[in-house]
Amino acid sequence: MNETIKTLKYRRSVRAYQDKPIPPEIIDTLIHSAMRAPTAGNMMMYSIIEVTKQEVKEKLVKSCDNQPFIAKAPLVLVFLADMQRWYDYFTHCKVPQYCKDHELTFRGPQESDLLLASCDALIAAQSAVIAAEALGIGSCYIGDIMENIETQRELLGLPMNVFPITMICFGYPKSDQAPEKRKLITRFPQQYIHFHDRYKQLSAEEFEDMYSETLETRYKTRKFLGEATNLGQHYYLMKTGSDYSHEMVRSVKVALEDWKKTQFD
């Protein structure tokens, strides 16, 4: 099998790491790999913060839903959707005055900019993840960095036009098991994800088939949460309807409102 395809095929999240630092030259390789990722208009609307202080990692454990392995990760990178740098540059280049002189409307950051910058940041993040995997380094995405925006801003010194879209923990896996020997988490069958030309909403029968392997491999001996009687109810309680999900909703709404408040002139 092609080595790149093999790396993609057998990659899975790793949350238990050896007590072994990642050498600086390897970290540089991961950052360089991220920076070579595709980016909209070559604008690189993202920044990357390497968290090196242990006390900051400990605080991120608490602000990201109490996940202790964050503090034990040898390398923690926060990927930021970043329009602050561009608007600072526009100000430096006197773009607002240029627009005024030429009767053009100068606009500040909008929701579309946040979505595009988030795409830039996530594509860069995945490039770093695959580079790490190819070098024998495990990783785990932390989407909870989008919660508690006020705390994350204070911890990381984030301006209003910078949003922490994801955080990734990296480290050499404790298990020395070869990637191809790992037990992979079930994914949905391809026919329910990959469509041709038009989107397809699934029927009741297709839903039953789509989740059959998940029920067989992951929930055969596990109980559903609360009084849930099926997998859909269980996932709602565990994810979409959970306390942390409600906090993420609140946090992202605050970030969106603040994103458009900043005035540049």
C-alpha cells in the first residue's frame, strides 16, 4: 500500500503519550507541514500558538471540559482563525483612507471571513496531524477549545478577530502497537456519506443500516445514557444536548458578535 494512504487509513486519535519530548526540529517540521497546506487566496488566515507553559496546559484542561491528557501532552498546538493580522495590515497600508478617498465602502470582518479563516486553520491543522502520524507521533483534536471564549482569550491573549477553532495534542503513543494493528473506530458506510451530483436525505431503513455496525461493535454491551431507548436519543444526550454543547453554543455566539464589533480605521 502507498505509505501516504496507509498513514491516512490507520490514523486514529491518541490520548496516552510517552513521557518523551518531541524534538524542536520535529516540531518545526510539523509547523512547516501545516504552513504548506492549501489556503484561500494564499492569505493564510490562521495563526498557530504552541502552548509551552505547563500552568497554561493545566488551565486548558479545565476550560476544555476537564480532559487531563491535555496537560500530559508533550506538544499542544492551538489553531486560530485569524483576521486580526489582515485588518492590522490593512490599517498599516491605510486601506480605510484609500476607500474613503475613492468612495468605496471599507468593511470590517464578517461571518464569511470567520468561516473562510476557520477552513484555512483546519486544513493547516490536518496537514500537521498527518505529518505527525507519518513520523510516529500520535494526535488528538480538541474541539472544546471553542468553549469558554472569555477564558481562552485571557489565557492565550486573543484579540476579538481571532477565534480558537481547534486545539491538537501531540505525543509519542504509549502503545508501541504498529498503526495497522490498531483497532479502528467504526465509520459510516461510504454510500451514506458519498453522493453524486445531489445531496440525499436518508430513509428510516438507510439509517438503520448506517448505524448497524456501530451498534454491533460499540454498543452491544454499553448502556445508553439516561432513559434513552435508541442510539439517536443516546447521541443527543451525549453530544448535541449536553451541558458542554450548550456552553459551546453560548461561547461561539459571543465570539461571532464580537467578531463584527471591531472597528478599523
